[in-house]
Amino acid sequence: MSAIPQVNEAVAIEPALVRIPEGFFWMGSDVGQDCERPVHRVWVDPFLLATTQVTNAEYESFLRSTGSLPPPFWKDANLSDPRQPVVAVSWFEAQRYCNWLASYTGHNYRLPTEAEWERAARGGAEQKKFPWGDEPPQSLPDYAARWQTGPEPVARYTPNSFGLFNICDNVHEWCRDWYDANYYAKSPERNPAGPESGQRKASRGGSWRHQIKVARCSARSSIPPDFQYADYGFRVACDCA
């Protein structure tokens, strides 16, 4: 699909969104990595979040509309199903997609912050390890048979209590924040958005390539923003009107 750069009148596929209510929650974990400490109380304003990760079908509309080059692995048979999440998109490309979607629809699409993402993943439950509770990932239906050669098509299994699918599995999801392992010690209480600069961008969620396929709600990860990995994707957020 390297021929996609020709510009066409592609129609943006606006995502299904759910409203994540405003409120305080306890962010972080005492049983995870050092970067997840200290557990601290955070307020997040209401926002909208896509129910699924951006799919190949959605991303193709962006490619055709802008004449952008497709990401690596675009034609890989294990990664190219239209309902699979798009992968190997850099942070900069994810940001460009959000900007394009915003300009096309008139809505303020963007990447979620780490705080917003964790608030959404927890689904209103405080200090549970996973979106469904504390039971291990191996307790999920069909766990042993899932994610064998790539991410699965989105929304195949039960969403969390906020209606979000694959919120801690399938692919790592880019967040808006720069990453700082020590940020929690100095994070503001209301709507933290990460440090002003850095070398790596924050990401959240599990990966089909990991031995344990599902991440804890509080688990943090990061890579440089120009990297394009086959287990990195994203989902979009949007400000409430």
C-alpha cells in the first residue's frame, strides 16, 4: 500500500465515544513499578474517549485524505485486518491523525493524558489491578488462544464498566504526556498533563507481543516519539462540549 500517498476525498470515520465522568481517583500503585509510586489522588475533568483503538480501516481514511505514507507492517497479513488496531504509528503520526480528525469534524480530538487514560481504564473502581478487578489475566475468556500472531480485531470481548474495549490489552496506546519516571512525586492534583518536555512519550496498556498480554491499569510504559513498533497503537480522546 505504498501507493496510498495519492490524495483522495476520503471520509473520516468518526469514532464511537463514551463520556468519562469527572472526579477524583487514586492514581498509581504500591505493588507495581517504582514509576507507579506514590499513589496519589488526582482530579480529572469530564472528557470523551473512543470505545476502541483506532483501526486500520479508520487510519486508511486518514492516509487517503492526506496522502501520508502508511506505517511499517501495513501489508503484513497478521496486522492488516481492517478491524485490527493500526500499529507501528509513531507518536507524531498519532498526533497528526488527531489533528486531521479534528479539522475534518470540528471536534477537538487529541490523545488522552496518562491521568485520563488510567481514570478511564479503572472504570470507576478504586485501586483494582485490572479493569475487571484483581483476578489475573489468565482468568479472561479464551486467554490462552488470543493474540497468537498479532492484535485481535477490536471489540470482540466485554468492555469495561465505562464501555471501553481492549483498554488494557491488544496494543500499547500512546498518551499525550512526556514521560518522567518520577513525575508522580510532583504531579498536580487537578488534570495532570505530564512534564513540559522529555525524551520519551508515555504509553499505556498491554501488548500482544508480551508474555503477559494484559497490563495493569496503573502500569506505565514509554518510548521515543518517533519509534514505530508493531505493538504500538492509539485511541483518541475528545473534549466535552
